[in-house]
Amino acid sequence: MTVTLFCVFVALLLAGVPIGIGMGIAAAVAIALDGSFPLMIVAHRMVNGVNSFPLVAVPLFILAGALAGETSIAQRLVRLSDALLGHIRGGLGHVNVGSSMFFGGISGSAVADTAAIGSLMIPAMEKQGYTRADAGAITIASSTIGILIPPSIPMVLYGITMGESVGALFLAGLVPGVLVGVMQMMAVYVMAKRKGWPQRARRASAGELGRAFKDASLSLLLPVFLLGSIITGITTPTEAGVVGVLYALFLGGVVYRDYRPRDLYGLVVNAGINTAIACFVVATTSVAAWLIAVEQVPDALVDLFRAADLGPVVVLLAINLFLLVVGCFMDLVPALLLFAPILYPIAESAGVSALQFGAIMVVNLGIGLITPPVGNCLYLGAVIARVDLGSLVRAVLPFLAVNVLALLIVTYVPAVSVFLPSLFFR
């Protein structure tokens, strides 16, 4: 069944069928041709795949990110980043990365980060002499931080799939997210000196820093509260998502007064559409994952790697190379849901914990968001920056190299992802 599943799925992808629909059809065809199970099992497994209370956190984080992006919450975070980082060589490049780190603590989505930060930063960077391609490249590269710094939608889905604590996974992504951000700022600094990117003439004064912190203080409380309430056990991730939405509504509608109640309709509809797409992919992928588990494919792969006696370093390198290729052709969510149960037993045999493997997968598949031919952030960044895809791909290559280097650090230095969770979750 597994061979039939993948053959039909690849054929449907090549024919242009959407991933969620293609996965469902491929699973149904594999079950029908095998004859060991009734076709009713497809509907049964799809319902079970989305029958999860933690999954409710996904639309809530999507909506909270949309609210933050459509109000002055994101603008205030950008101004704070400018006050902190604008005086460094390549100032607006650093501000772009820093804003993504702050905004990632609200949205949990790389695409939302690209849309919100890109619309604010790319025009400003162009006015200061950055090419559209360079401004777009920094924007889409830094957006991959948004799926690492908690809350993270991919971490929620990984936790549901693997039966791991979402709170622990959030902490597992925090240090890797900061690591990617710092390394990208280092790359911006090097490129700024080479390309002559400008910087602000002076540092922000103490008064300017204070005003920037004051203006952004209520916005900064949102990610702090979300993560703090989860790791202390005050709320579940789903309950934190509810509070996040209510807090974003309160800030945007009452404190900042950025929108009227009737403006919410479009945001809620878009969040519902994005949630429906994600949940349908979760449902159909759960059928494929069940088929693969029934045929004991993960156990067979573990036995194969053990027989080859390649050693942990080579095994993890092979897993990462495979995922990097997969990320070029599949979106993050279906790739995460499909391959996490298959590859984790192999990684576990190489001494990798489920928490570390979650961080590895999210960092790795996040790279696929900014690589052709399927990178969602790549295409969105090209539209926002008004630049052709080829120029944007060339401009983002140095940042791809930085992300790959960060991936290797997360892979071979376990403490990067597991130290913080070990302090709060035993």
C-alpha cells in the first residue's frame, strides 16, 4: 500500500492537484487496491486526525497574528526594533530581522510574518537604497524565525502528531529561533559592509528608547504572556490562543483604536479559510500516516539504517538532506505531518529526542518556505517586493546558507533545543 500511496501522490502532484486533495485520493486508491480494509476507514481516520482539542489552537494563533498584522501592533514592534538596532551598519536590515523575532512571538506563522513585516519594511528599505531583491530576501529569510519563536503553529501540529507537550516544544524552538535571528543579523552586517547599506547616523537616545519601549510595551506583553502562561501551566496552548485573540482585539480595538468592529469580518473569514486548508491537510495526511504505520515502514527503515551501520552523524545528515529536498516540493505542514512519524524512529536510533527532532524538522522545512519551486514565503515576498522570482532567489542564497548552518547546529548540539524544556518539563 505504501508504494501505491507514494506513486499516486507524486503523479497527482505533477498533475497540479492540491496537496491535501492529492494525499486523500492517493490514500483511498491505495486502500481500495489492497482490499484489506474497507474504504470507510478513510473517513474514519480523517475524522480522528482532526478530532484533537490542541488543534483548536491553530485558528486562534492564525487570527491573533492577523489582528496584529492589520493593526499598529506590528508597527510598534518595528519602531522598537529600529530604536534598538537601526544605528548598526545595515540598520534597516537588522530592524527587519528583529521585527520578525518580535512578531514571531505573536503570529506563529512565517507567511503572516512575511506579509506583515514585508509590507512595512520593504518600501522603507527601498527608500534608503536597498534593492527590492535584497529587501525582499531579508524579509522572507527572517520570516522563518516566526515558526520557531513561540507560539509556533508547526510545533502545535508536530506535538499533536507525535503526542508531545506543545509547551515543551514551544521552548524547544525558542533558542533555535533566537540563534537563526542572530546569525541572520551577522549575515546582514557582513553584506551591509560589502554593499554599502546605510545605517542611522546616531544611536537612539535614552529618551527615544524609552518611548519606543513604552509604545510597544503592551504589544510585547502578548508573546510574553502566551509563553509564560503555557509553561507555568496556567493555561493550555488552546486557552492561551483564546486569550491571545482577546488581547489582540482589546489592543487594536480599544487601546490603539486601529479598526472598527465591522473590519473584523474579513480577518475572521481569512483565518477560517486558512484554518480549513490546514485542517484538511491534517485530516488527509493522517490517513497516509496510518497506512504507513500499518505497514510498519518506520520499523523497516530503522532496521535498514542499523544494518548499514552508518553512525549517528551520517544518519542525521541523511535525514536532513532528505527533508531539504522534500521542503522544495512540499509545503511545511503536510511534509511535517507525513514524515515526522516515519523519520523519528530513525532519528531516535541516532540518539535524538522527540523535542530535538521537532526543532530539527521545523528549522529544516522552514528553509523550504523560501526555496523554489513551492516556497510560499518566496512567492509572497516577490509580490510584496515587486521583484522577479529569479532575482529574489539569488538575493536570498546567503541567508539560505545561514539557515542551513543553524540547522546543523540544532542537529548536532542537542542542548540548543532541549536545555530550556528540561528546566520546566521533566
